[in-house]
Amino acid sequence: MTTLIGTIRESLRYKGREGQIAWMGHRLAGLGTLLFFVIHVVDTSWVFFAPELYSEAIALYKSPLFLLGEVGLMAAVIFHAINGLRIAVMDWRPQLWKYQRQISVATFAIIAILFVPAFIIMAGHIIEILSSGAGGVAGL
């Protein structure tokens, strides 16, 4: 619990620059991915325990809100993976800490380069679903 409180306190004390943005983004991306995994395990269990709920969940996942959430999930996974590699490399080679700013900027560039093709593919899929009328749950 102390670690959680420390993390929240430190994240609210913005120090700026690339390192703080990467620190905060890494934690948010990790929490977002964890939330997805929990939801995924629960809804997948419905296949066996409540098939009608599973069918409703699949229909809900085709709504515009959830389709945008998928894009956010992809961004979170790519960010968390590439930033995690940056952290591992910098821990492995401590002499690189003096280049933290340059390495962080390069990391952000790599994330953007990897996300663009994923976004294009996912946007095409979203447009296809929404134009076919399969998406859109009432109230969302």
C-alpha cells in the first residue's frame, strides 16, 4: 500500500520533461493493459458459464466506444513494451543515463513509427464494422 501511495504522490508532483512523461505513461499503459486482461479473462469464462452473456459482450465490443478502446489498448501495449525495453537497456548500461533525454525522444519516435501501421489497419477495421451496421449498441 505504501508503494501505491508513493506512486500516486510522485505522479502528482510533476517534474516535467521526457523522463516524467515516460514514467507516468509506463504506469498508465500497464494499468490499462491489466484492466483489459481482467475483462478478457472474465468475458472469456462466460463462454462456458453464461453463453448468452458472452454473445452480448461480443456485440458490445463492436460498439464505437469499445472499438476506440481497442486502439487505445494497442497504443498502451506498444508504449509499455518499447518503454520497458528502454528501461531495461538503461538499467543494463547505467552509463546511458546521461543520455536519458535523447533515448526517451528516440523511444517516443519508435513508438509512433510502430503505432502508425497498427492504427491504419485498425481504423480500416473500425470503418468496415461501422459502415456495415454491425457496430453501435443503443445508448453508446
